[in-house]
Amino acid sequence: MDTQDKWQWLDRAVSVTKYNPRLFDGNNVYIKDEWTSYSDIGKMYGGHRFTREEYERVEMLYIEAVGLFMHFIGVNQVQINDYNRRYAFLSDCKKRDPQLYDTCKGLKDGSVIKGVQLQQVLQLVLREYIQMSLLVEKDSNSHILLGYDYYMYFVSDKEVSVLSTAVEKVGLFFQVSLA
């Protein structure tokens, strides 16, 4: 796959993140001292210790935003795509989040998940134990991509920008036209 094909999804993607777009400088660098990972729990940011409770509050906002996207597309389940167990941090998961470990062990590319299992898979990805994308619906070419540093993308042939207000009510920021 050439580079142009690899990044073609950007034309149809919207970014859903905790990062306020007004806090990026002219070089697209985020200027606020802010956590970017589950591993940041316990560290100091802006003079305050980042807690697990704050992490879990924001994590749930992302899970709620995924629910909004799935409802918009009209589905209640997704398919795991691009999961490579070789890059999974299963021992870290077992040590830090034993309640998620069984879910992590049973995952494989192509599995269809929904409900509590979907929530747990999202937690596993957001906590950087595993990497994957989620196929939401094939006909509209709809996907959820979760990247490092708490970046999430909704990709679809449908006009996803109508979700902007709902996502912002949840407490996240919605950015269209990433390409």
C-alpha cells in the first residue's frame, strides 16, 4: 500500500479528543501541561496530581462518544480489525488491571463485540495495552481508530459532523477536516 492510500481515511475522519483546539500553537503543539496516557496517573500536571478517578472520568467520556457514533451509524456491535496480539501488553494488563485481563486474553482479529465487552475493549485500547481499529459498519465504511495520546477518530462515508454538538455536550472536542 502506498503512502497516499494508507492515509486516505483522513479525508473522511473527524477527531474526537479531550484536547481543546484553541490550546494548540502555530506549530500545532499543545501548550497546556496535560496528561496523555493511563501511565501518567500519579504525576503532576498544572500543579495538581493526576488521579485514577480523573482518568476514569475522561475515559468514560470517550466510551460515551463511541456510543453516540454507533447510534448515529445504527449499530450495536463492532468488529475488531487490525489486532496484532504480538503488540499486546498482556502482562502489564494482568498486573495493573486484572479485571480487564480475561477480556484481553480472548480477543482476536475479526471478533464481533458489543455491550460490556466493547466497553472493556475500549478501556484496553485507551490504556494502551492493545492496538486495533474497530469496524462499525461495512456499507458506510465506518470505523473507529484510537491512537496514542488519547486521540480518537471517527471515519465514515456518512456525514459524521452532525455529531459535533452531541460529542461536545459529552465534554470532548470535535474537529472536522484533518487532511
